Amino acid sequence: MATQLFNENATQERAENARLSNIIGAIAVGDLVKSTLGPKGMDKILQSSTAHGGDGLVVTNDGATILKSIPLDNAAAKVLVNISKVQDDEVGDGTTSVCVLAAEILRQAEKLLDQRIHPQTIIDGFRLATASARKALEGAAVSHKDDAEQWREDLMSIARTTLSSK
């Protein structure tokens, strides 16, 4: 007797269709929260059904709140939400930005896939770009650890920026 693992309405996608479906889903999530960024960021109205039968409405422009609230069945979109959660846990800010950045990287990968470039070649290119960006950032970094006054001023600037961001 065979055991049924998936529900009767489940569909199966393979190869190119599955890859495209995942990319489109992730890009859609990135586009959803992208409009909340910046000083003119738009609010979203989130509606959820509660266990008591009532409807809960929340108005927010916080990307992390939006990402936690949307039900997803797309694997790549779920990865974007998880990236956002890790960003929040590790840094405490930038949840929307990291989601939008990842979605834009996938958007560019989709263009390369449309040109019939192999996915492994695209990944290798992204790894080279990451190494190049890291090298440029390390070259541009300035250390003030030996100058106490400048170190203090840097910390004050960081604190001002952090406190004014939310």
C-alpha cells in the first residue's frame, strides 16, 4: 500500500520551470517590501484572521513585520524571509534592505539565465564579485584605534546614526 506524501492538489515542477518559479517568487517578495524603504516609504495594511473569528488589521512600513506576516509556499521566497530574520538577529537592522538586495541579485541572475548562461557560471561570477567588493571595502576602511579622540568621534557618529534610523 502506497503512502501519499503530498496533498491531492499538489503540483510538481522540474528544472527550468522550477528555477524560474522560485526566482519570480523571491523577486515578488523583494518588490513587496522595497516600497517601504526611504523617507517616502509606503505603509502596508496587513489583515489576518484571528483564532476568535475576528479580523486583525495592522498598518506598518516595517519590512520585518511584513515579511513575518505573509504566508509563503515558495522556497526561494522563504529563504529571503529567513535571510531577513538572520539579519535582524545578528545586527538588529537592515532586514528590508537585505531582502531587497537578495531579490535584486536574483533578478540579475534571471537575466543571465535568459541568456543561457549556466547557473554554476553565474554563481562563480557572484563569488568573484563578492571577493572584489570585499577587497575594495577593506582598501577603503580607515582605522582610528590608535587615536582615542577620533575613535570616540567615530563611536558618537555611529550612535547618532543608529538612534536616528528608527
